[in-house]
Amino acid sequence: MPLIEQLSPTDLAAKLDSEDSFRLVDTRPADSYEGWHIHGATNVPFGPGNDLSSEELSAIDDAEDESIVTICGKGLTSTAFAFELEQRGYDDVSVVKGGMEDWSKVYEVVPIETGSDDLEIVQLQRRAKGCLGYVVGSTASRRAVAVDPTRQTDRFKVAAEEAGLTIERVLDTHVHADHVSGGRQLADELEVPYHLGERAAERDVAYEFEPLADGETIAMGDVEIETLAAPGHTSDMVNYLVDGEALLSGDTLFVDSVGRTELQFGADETDTGTNEDDDPTGEGDAARGAELLYETLHGTILELPDETQVCPGHVSVTADNRYEVGSPGEPIAERLGTLRETLELLGLDEEAFGERLTAELPEKPPNYERVIEINTGRASVDETEATELELGPNNCAA
């Protein structure tokens, strides 16, 4: 079999963003494609030993004058498919190396504009998952923290190095349910302290961390980071107010929604009196979380100045891999005053807010219970399982 040109997932991202004329063909089974795929991809399922049928060829025949890029789960069946196309006379065919697994690890590194020459905030966007992490520090002291790092920890090390910063602490906003956190791993690799909010101690976290109490501050040179208790999405959620200017809001407040509230509450240490067997819909759990989230939003977050820049922990990603708001490579952030005016949820009274959050619960993140076990240190995970657990977009917004 002759060599087929390979594209890295980063190359594919560049082609998609440049709007080059090409046809992307996804060779995974139809159910995998429907659950999660790249916008614009044509699905032509192709497996070992398959031959291309006339029907399958007709799905791409109108691409004769375009280049064709093939993708699958890991880059295997898409390579065989690309070879078949070349054998049939298609002369500009390439394959995405590592397939959707490696696509899930593509990052954009985006600076967030600040009002201070000393304050540096870098947003790391995990494109396929919508996870947003941060490197925050002082350009004068060169000291920084990493906030909500994902398990591709090298991305955060490189982002800090390119910004001229040294990561001295690692902070998570909460015990994540949709992806395997890289917080503890990054802290171990750098031999620096790892922090969670103090209420994480109530969640049976099995590894050591340095708890941060409501109002407690961390200084990176002259840059001050204040911890704000923010229960609602989870009991242990905290937000980080950076120099009174930017709020790293985790899964409390997004630029288009608020965090969902039923993933943790009920069958855990918050003792709300419900569990999944008693309340299979999750509505009771969501209602308790909604009460806490309303209190957090109106008693803490909305008390901040309108100029506060809200920098969330996620951006919602559709099944066809598009951002619900904004675009990859652009800052995902918004002024609190703008959200106060445009986000309807923030204008509801407590009863209406609770009803809205519990009326139609979104589909739960795949494998979220297993992910929580891993992120609390009660279970270990290898690279293969972690990759499988994280395939697909996040489902953390209400």
C-alpha cells in the first residue's frame, strides 16, 4: 500500500478555519458519527475488508475537483478508505493522523485582554471538548498559576513558557464530571501545590490538596487571586477573582448559560435526601443545586462590578463540533454587565430559575460517574481509557 499523505489534527483545524475547499469524509460507523463529528463531514462508514460501493462513491462524487480528507476514530479505517479512493483515481487524498482521538486534543492558546500591563491571562481552549483552562500571572514577577488544566498538561507548560511565566501553583475550580482533570498531574510534574476549594474535602477526595476557603487569596507578585465559594453546579465549586478584574467562573456562569445542577447532588455527601434510585429523573437533585446556584449568582457573582470579565470553564460544543458562541481561537469571555442584560436566566426570580433548570435536564455527560471517581482519586486511569472517556463534547451547561 503506497503512503497516503497525513495531516495532523492541527493542520485540519487550520484548513477548517481558512475555509479551504475540501471534502472531509468520516469513515466511522453511523452511530459514532451521529454522536460526535466535525461540522461539514460526510459520513461514509467503512470497515476492514469493505469495498467501496457505488452508493458510497456517490456521496463524494461531487468532490472531484476538491481535495479529500478522511478521518475515523484512530486513523486506521480512514487510511484504508483513502487508499481505495486513490486506487479509483482520486489524486488529492489525505488522512488525519490519529483520527478523532487526536482531534480531541487540539488546543488554541488565546490571550485575554486585561486592563493592567502586569496581569497576564491566557485561555487554553480544548477545541473538540470545549474545555477552557487558564494560565494567570504577573509579567513583572513572572509567577503564575494554572487553573482547570486538562490532562494534556504540556499545553499549559508551553503556554506559560511562551508568556514568560513560571507556574507555581495549580488550581481546580471543582471536581470535574465531563473530563479527566490534569490539575493534580500538572502539580506533581512541576512539584508545586495543588488546590481545590475547601468543600472538596467533603467529596471523599482521596489525594492530598491544599484547600482554599472562601475569601482566601493567593498572590502572584502583585497579582492577587481571591477564592469565592460558588456552590451550585457542585458543592465544592469555587470561582477565582483575579485582581478584581476577571472572574474565572468554572462551571458556575458561562457566556451563554449557567452550570447544570444535578450531576453531584443527592447521592453524595451533601445529603439532600434523594438519590438516583429514588429520583431517576434527577429533578430533585437539580432543584437542590439550583437553590444553591441561585444564591451564588445573586449573592456573590452579580454583586461584582459590571466591568468584571467573566472567563468560564467551558464553551458549549454541538454534536457537529461547533462552538455555540464565539469561535475557536477567539476569547470566550464576556463582561458581567453584558451578561446581566442579555442572559435571561440571570433575570429570573428564584422560583422561576429553579423551574427552568429542572424542567428539561440535558443529557448527562458520558461516563460522568467514572470520571468523578478518577477526579477524586478513588480510581486510576490509563491513557487509553482516559481517551475513550473523553470522546465527545461536554454537557455541563443547563
